Amino acid sequence: MKNIGVVVVLFALAVVHGDHLEVGFYEGSCPSAEALVQQVVAEDFLVDPGVAPGLIRLHFHDCFVRGCDASVLLNVSDDGSTEVERKAGPNLSLRGFKTINKAKAAVELNCPGVVSCSDILAFAARDSSSLSSAGSISWDVPAGRRDGRISILSEAQSGNLPPPFFNASSLVTNFEQKNLTAEDMVILSGAHSLGVAHCQAFTSRLYEDPNLPDSPPQTASGLSLAYADLLRKLCPSDPPVDLSAFMDVITPNTLDNKYYFGVLNNLGLLNSDNALREAVDLKAIVEKMSKYPVWWGKKFGVSMVKMGGIENTEEVVTEIRTNCELPNSITDFSNRYFKIRTDS
Ligand code: HEM
Ligand SMILES: *[C@@H]1O[C@H](CO)[C@@H](O)[C@H](O)[C@H]1NC(C)=O
Ligand SMILES: *[C@@H]1O[C@H](CO)[C@@H](O)[C@H](O)[C@H]1NC(C)=O
Ligand SMILES: *[C@@H]1O[C@H](CO)[C@@H](O)[C@H](O)[C@H]1NC(C)=O
Ligand SMILES: *[C@@H]1O[C@H](CO)[C@@H](O)[C@H](O)[C@H]1NC(C)=O
């Protein structure tokens, strides 16, 4: 009887998350799609390894706002509005758009109008993970997403994306709203093993209320004292917008489980990173992930696939965009690739 329960639960999850997507979706219609995306990402990664964290984060921001529909890539919404997600503050920090445009151009040359920008972004996030882990972290990407036509700045500012000051329970609730578990949240936070955060995202942790002095061996906000000193030298209390620090001081450019080791040792840069250590149930997951690198890498892929299955439930009409930064209605009125959704 127990087994039947498990089967039912797994089936329910499959229905909720991305059941319309399939691995190898372009095998018939554009067999070179995934290889072309990989080539472009690898080329750009060689010049600037920062494109990898950029692309992984773009995929996350895409999926958490209107589902994985490439709404984060739009410069203009279908109604002509330029108040789009990517302009939401802090807007200086999303990166990787040029790589996606290059990948899209390469794919369009081979099979025009077939491969969605949202799938290209999902492939690119996987390729970025693989490149940043010397090939040890990778996964098959279910594809078949379609691109939305609408992007709204305010949707990236309120409610959907978790801000860095969130505590453990708010983080868990935020991910649950996207049908992701607390464990998914902890596992996906491991993406903070790569890339940077701008001072503005964490200075409030460095210059605190004088009523809350440092309490050795950590600051009131839970940072190691030595690390807080280092960060104070880097970031003044009212930092200019362009200053940033590595998210993972131990191995800043390698996607690995050292992030969890850092979190346990008061090196979590954002309040949201530190929160994973403060809640007992989350801390148990962090401890496990810090001990088993290969296992974490596998689980990261599984949770990324789950995140990549978040659907855009707002829009009925979707398309395969010609230009990832513009809806087709604006690129070319005479050449629309609309399809009425039949899957829900
Ligand atoms: C758990 C809640 C999360 C919060 C509160 C959060 C918050 C942030 C913040 C504030 C930054 C720094 C942005 C900047 O100042 O430039 C950042 C960077 C980053 N985040 Fe998250 N994030 C979360 C989850 C995730 C997830 C789920 C992923 C992907 C799976 C992710 C991937 C990244 C990456 C790769 C960077 C570095 C970006 C770069 O170097 O360009 N984050 N995150
Ligand atoms: C979209 O906006 C970015 C940033 O302003 C710009 O570099 C890019 O050329 C724009 N893309 C299109 C298709 O207009
Ligand atoms: C960046 O975001 C801020 C705050 O939302 C906004 O005032 C500003 O116009 C945005 N800048 C750009 C270039 O979109
Ligand atoms: C977390 O933050 C929320 C929202 O600010 C607050 O209601 C809640 O009490 C906080 N939880 C803890 C454990 O501090
Ligand atoms: C989460 O699952 C529920 C129940 O199937 C569904 O109605 C909802 O649209 C899903 N939410 C997201 C963001 O995928």
C-alpha cells in the first residue's frame, strides 16, 4: 500500500511541473539546437566566465516571473510598454543577454522560427553549470517551452522574486508559491556558489543598528567578524552601484558545494544565505549538501529541471520569438508564430 501512495504523489508532482516538456524536443525539428547553444555559451565563457552565473540567474528570474517564458529577455512588451522585468531595480546586475542573442542568431540560421528563447535560456543555464564545474554538473533539459509576449516591471519587483533580506520562513513560502519545496530552495541556493552580489544587496548587514553590536565570533547579522571587516573595506555604508563581491569566497568561479561550507562558517554573503543556517530544518539540509558534493550536484540538476517546469499560466497566446528581446508583434507584423494553447 505504501508504494501506491508514493506512485500517486510522484504522478501528482509530474502533472504540476513541466509535464508538457520533453528531453530531446528538437531532435526532429532542429537537431543541432542544443549543440549550437552550447558552442556559443562556451565561446563567451572563455572570454568572461561571469556569463555562467549571469545565465543561471537569468533562467531563475525568468521562471519565477510568469513562468519560464523568456519574459525576462524582453525590452518591450506586446503593448509597446518598455516598463519590462529586466528594468526592475537592481537592473544593472542581470547579465548574459548578449550570449542568448548570439545563441538565438546561430539557431535561427539553421532552423528559423523553431526554437524558443525560453528553451535556449534553459539550455544555456545547464551549459553554464557544466562549464563552471569542469563537466561534473550537468543534466538533460526537458524542452518545448513557448515564449510569452508580455513583460511587466512591477511583477519582478513585488512578490515573485525573493529579496536578499528574506528570512528562512519567507524564503520557504516564496518557493512554495512556485511549487518548489524547502529542499529545492536550499539546493538551488547553491547557485550562489558562483558570481557576485553588489554591495547594495548586503551592506545593511555590515553597518547595523548600534543597539545590535557585533557579538563575537560573529556580527549581529551572523557574519564572521574577519569576513565582515573585509567586506566593510570593500563596501562603504552608502556604496556606489557598481561595487560587488564574490558570492562564494572559497571557490568563487567553480560551481560546487563549497557554498554550503561557507554558509555553515558564517560566510554566507546575503541574509538569505545566512538564513539557511539559522533555521534548524534547513540547516540539516545545508549540512548534508556540504558533505556530499556529487549528490548535491545531481540534486541541483533535478531541482533546476523542476524550476524550469514552472509554467506561464497568465497567457493563452504564446509564440516562438524571432528576436529574444522583442515580441513578434513588434519584430514583424507579417510573420507571426502564434499558437493557441491547447494543453490546459
Ligand atoms: C533563495 C532565494 C534567493 C535570493 C534571495 C537571491 C538573491 C540574489 C541576489 C541579491 C544576488 C546578487 C545580485 C547583485 O547584486 O548583482 C544574487 C545573485 C545570484 N543568484 Fe540568487 N537569489 C536566490 C536564489 C537563487 C536561485 C534559485 C538561483 C539559480 C538557480 C540564483 C542564482 C544566482 C546567481 C548565479 C547569482 C550571481 C549572478 C551574477 O554573478 O551575475 N539565486 N541572488
Ligand atoms: C535591448 O536593450 C538592450 C539594453 O538597453 C540593448 O543593448 C539591446 O540592443 C536592445 N535590443 C533590441 C532588440 O532592441
Ligand atoms: C533601474 O531601476 C530603478 C529603480 O527601479 C529605476 O529608477 C531606473 O530607471 C532603472 N534603470 C534602467 C536603466 O532601467
Ligand atoms: C520572517 O519574516 C516575516 C516577514 O517579515 C515575519 O513575519 C516572520 O515573523 C519572520 N520569521 C522569523 C522566524 O523571524
Ligand atoms: C502550482 O500547482 C498548482 C496546483 O496544480 C497550480 O494550480 C499552480 O498553477 C502551480 N503554480 C505554479 C507557479 O506553477
